[in-house]
Amino acid sequence: MDSTRSDLLDRLEGFYDAVPRDAARVENHGALVLFVRDGAGWPFYARPQRHCATTPTLADLTTVRTRQRELGLPEAFEWLHEITPALLAVARSAGLSVTEAPLMVLDPAALPNPATLGVPVRLLDPTDEDFDTAVAARRAVAAVGFAAPGTERGEAGPAERDAVTFGLDASAVDEERSRIADGSRLSALAGTATQGPLASGMAMRVDDVAEIAGVATLPAARRQGLGAAVTAALARALLDTGTDLVFLSAGSEETARVYLRVGFRRIGTACLAYPRPILG
């Protein structure tokens, strides 16, 4: 691996390690670190300890999975394959299902002007009167979109979105408001005046590195460039506010082609491991 790519991957590894630390306590288990969220919110995961000289062992994974079950957390692990390549075989030997997601970095020179994509994208502002509703809509679009992964059109649309919009925990809205206000998060919506939000996405930033995540489109609204427009708008906003490294993980090779069109290039593989589903 050349030194430039190695340095880039190390910056990404540093980002993954840093993101949970201001909202979680840290438990070290062998060569793994488990992030345990303090308070309400989406649960974190376990990762290899940064700059650790050894690969996590089967015993390390077993210990962490036992601890995750004790805490009522999902048995989730994430890592960069190029940084810890031997972990892939260890995770599979533990009976975990591993998704190998294309890891993509933005080439700023290849990012199109979001205005040319023909899709208006709204970046959420914590001072907006409808901020709570907008956050709920973003999460609802993501819930419906990720329930039917891929880029194929489907039946689920605004009605399904509206069915899950309600009941968002107030603390989650407060956290999003705080994160956007301090510059560590961006949230975006795209849609129409008649149908409301049809696509959504977000970005998390630590210093000058940011990850775009959660880009989703309602299945009924796919193949209209909405996801690409949300991604481009988030990327442009990040660059305009001083971020010099923007990246994302695509859910599949098919999804990666969407991001290729807005200037992202593959740099490696992000691995996500969970227990295999039990087939009845």
C-alpha cells in the first residue's frame, strides 16, 4: 500500500475511533474497544483498538459479544479491512455475517454543482420553526428507505413514511439540534411540495474529516436522482465549511455507482459484522 493511501486510511480510522467518544464510555476487551452510549440514542459498536499491534482474536470477539448481550446492545462490529485485514476471517469463524461495503472518498474536483442536478435540497437549521418535524421526517424516510435496500423502485412511499414519522424521542431531536448547531452534524431532506420529503441524509464531522451516512430514498421515488442530489448537497456544504476529507460507505456495489456520479471514488472496504439471522 502506498504511503498516501495508507495515510488516508489512517485518517479515516481515526475518525471512526473519535466519533463515539463524546457520547459513549469506552471498554477495552483485548484488541477490541466497545463503545457504550451514555443515555438515549442509536447504539454504538465495537472496533479494533487503534494502532494495536495484534488482530482481535476469536476470544476477544466472544468476550465482547457476551458483554453486548449483558448490556442489551446489538452484537455489532465495524472495521476497515485494509487496516485490520485478518479480522474478516476471525469474524466469519465466530459465526458473524460480514458486509463488505465499498469505502469511497470524495474527489472535490469531480463534485457537480448541486444546483445543476435539478433537485432542491434543504439543509436543516436548528432555528427553523419546523425543526422537530423535519428531523422526524428525515428519520422516517431513512427507516422506510433502508427497510427496502438497493436502488430499485418499490411501492413504499409518503404514506409509509408518515406512518413512522410520529413518536420520535425528544432527546433525539435535542441531540440533533445540538450537533447541527456545533457543526458536528448536517442533516438534509429532498422532496416536493406535494409529496413532502422523499429522500434524506446526514453527515458527521470530526475536525476536518466528515462521513456522509444514512442517505435514503423512499422506494416509490427512486431513480429520480434524489439520493445523488442529497449526497452532493451535503458534500458541498462540508467543503464550504472547511472539511477537506469527505467519505462514505456504500451499501452495495450497485449503490456505489450512485456515488460515483457525484465525485466519490473507492479507496477501500468498510466491514460491518452482525450475527447471522436464525432461520426458522
